[in-house]
Amino acid sequence: MLSFSLRTLPRAFFVMLAGSLALCASLAANAAGVAGPSKEPATLRAAAVVNDFVISTYDLDQRVKLVMATSGASGPEVAKQLRQQVLRQLIDELLQLQEAQKSKITVSAEDLDKSLKRIAQQNNITVDQIYKTLDDNHISRNTLQSQIKADLAWQKLVQQRLAPRVTVSDDDVTNALLQAQESSKQPQYALSEIFLAVDVPSAEEQVKQSMIGVVSQLKGGANFSALARQFSQSSTATNGGDMGWVTLGELPEPIANQVKSMAVGAISDPIRASGGYYLIGLRQRRLAAGSTPPPAAAQPAQAPQPEQKMKSVVTLARVSVPLDESAPKAKVEQMRQNAIEIFRSINGCPTAGAVAKSHGAKFDMIGPMTVKDLAPQFADILRKTPNGRSTPPLRGAKGIEMYVICDGGMRPAASVGGGGDPDRPNVEASREEVENRLFNQELTMLSRRYLRDLRRDATIEMKDN
């Protein structure tokens, strides 16, 4: 069976896919006062009612099948465990979709088509092969299509409403860089996470059981990064849960205590820490800057992880901010600040076009490029740019340009496990990387509060399913 990853649905700065076909159908049916199809009575039962809109058991069944098809999970027991997690997700998605509709957020057919093509391209398959996977698993094609549409709508809403409220000052970046320099003197750990928030005390047990269910799915063969993209409520879900390199001092104490005793390739039990429950996977560890690695003979043989480095062929898009060479200094500075805002906001090719348009810039899909054919200086810049992110603004003859890596760029391993480079000294992050990280952290916090408030104000009735 062909499987694929929804890595291009990365939920901008956090992970919450919004809606399925049945969700949209439920909205339309409720608004029009029209009952759903009566051909199959089971599909008419309600799994939950959210602000008078129904999530049917058909909605739930279709999404469970989609999660299993894209994560590699299988078996009736896993499907049963997934139901409560998926239902919680569907409730959140419906709240997000309703909120986007209030602001008259729309997603065009072109947006949908580009996202589907991006998913196919990043998985080295075609859109037809994606559809065949859905057909083979008896999943409605509209389930995936509507999921993408609603996700893009939520991303646009967050970009419109929350992103302008995020400010990262030069002092913030400088302080973070100083902290990073101090951290480089300590051992570091490459971690992946799945995070489920506990927003109110009454949700404690439900969230804990959901996390236990995720552990069961991982033990059953599900892919860690795929489950992170589907369920994790952290901004790292965009990259399959990748937290990057961190020191123990940067982690909450319960997580740090667990990580320092973990073996490379291990996955923790659920950890209760500030905000909710975490699952942590340790991919690699490395020495402090200036440390000498142990002799090679003392290191176990490890398989390389080429997926962590830029591929020989990368798929690029370009964002252009027109600027005449003779423009006055005030105009140049205005456009430079505009370009910086675009640079900060881009987090994934599916929404890069909308980000560019909202700032008066032009977005073009360049397509696959062979790295060896690029100018060496440009190739070096791309090697430092993660998938879905933009290069820093570059001044050209016709204005300011940024290049977004849609596929083939630097990215973490697709799953948690041993392997990769042996222990090696730390390297410093760039100022742009630190600024992006701070921006994403702040936006994630705001979006999480936004969703929490939507849940608090909603009328939600759970039904038997």
C-alpha cells in the first residue's frame, strides 16, 4: 500500500488541520436546514455537536482512516484507540473553521490545487497516486481536499489576526544568541516531541488517555513524525515534531530528567509538564563546543541520515518585492522592513503565496533546481534554510527577493530512531534562525490561547460513537 505524509499541511506555526468533507457538509446542511444522505443510517448518527453543528460518525470514521493511511498505523485496535483523539481534533477543527468563516476567509481552487501538488511533489509521487491511496483505503477524496481547504483558511486567519501582534526586538534576538552561545558549552540533544495541551483541569484524564493511545500507535508501527503532524499542538508539528538541538537546561525539569537517561532512538513514556503531556524522542546527542569526540573505535556504527541535509535537487519558489534602484532611502527602508515581515511570516509553501500577496509582493513557483548548477554563494544560503522557510531577503537589480525551499532542503529525520552523525561539537545558529524561532514561539502561544478561548466559549455536546 502506498502511503504519504501530509507534511505540506503543516498548520503554519502549529498543528491543527481544520475540517473534513463531512464537517463542511455539516455546516452547509445545518445552514440550509437539509438532512444528510439517508442511504446509510450509521452515517447520520452524531459523534459530537459543536455550536449546533454536527460532527457525524461518518466524519469521524473517514478521518480515522485518513490518519491511519498517512501514519502507517493499522489494525482495528489502533482504529479504536484513535477515535477519541481524532474526535477531539475534529471538534477543534470545526471551531477553527467556524471562526475563519466569521472573518470571511476563503480558499480558492488554485490554493487547493497547489497544496495537493506540493504534497505529491514532496513525497515523490503524483496527485493521482495520492487519490489512489485514498480510494484503496475507502477514504473520500473530499475528506483530504476539505482538510486542506480548512487548514489553509485557519492559517490565513492566524496570519491576518495574530501575526501582526507578534514583535521580536533586536534585543530579544541578541539575548537569545547569547543564551545559545552559553548553551553551546553544554552537551546537546536532538529531540522530537508530540505535545497535547491540558487547557482546563477537567481535561487532564482525557488528554492523558489520548497520549497513552499515541504510545500504543507508535508501538504498533505508526510513524512518530506523521503522528506529530496530525496531533501535536506545538509549533514543532510543522516539522514532524522536530525540536532541533537543545540543552537540558532549556527543557522543563520533568522532560530534562527523562532525556538525560534516554538512549539514542528511544521514545519516552508520556511526561506531564507545564501546559500538558509530552512524548519525547531522542534522535541524536552531541558534545559541547570545544569537546573532543571519543575515538571512532569506541562509537557504534550508525547509519547515515541524508534526509537531514539538502538534497542535490531542491524545489524552489520566489517572493519578489519590486524596488527601483533609484528609489529614495526612505522607500528602500520601508520595502526592507516589508521584506523582513514577509521573511518572518513564511512557514510553508502552501501559504507563502498568500503571505506574499498580503504584503504586496509577488509569488512565483520556480520548480526543481539542481544544486550544482546554482551559484556557490546561493547554494550555501539554501543549505542553511529549512524546508518551508525562506532565505533572508536578498537585494537584486529589480528589487528584493526571497527564495522558499518547498522540497529537498535541510530537514530532520522523518522518524525518531538511532543513526545519524556521531557525537560532534555544537554549531552556532544564525541571527535569522533565532529570530524565526522567537517569532514562531510567540505566534504559537497566541494561537493556542485563541483556540483555548474558542473551546471555552463553545457549546460542545459529546455523543456516543
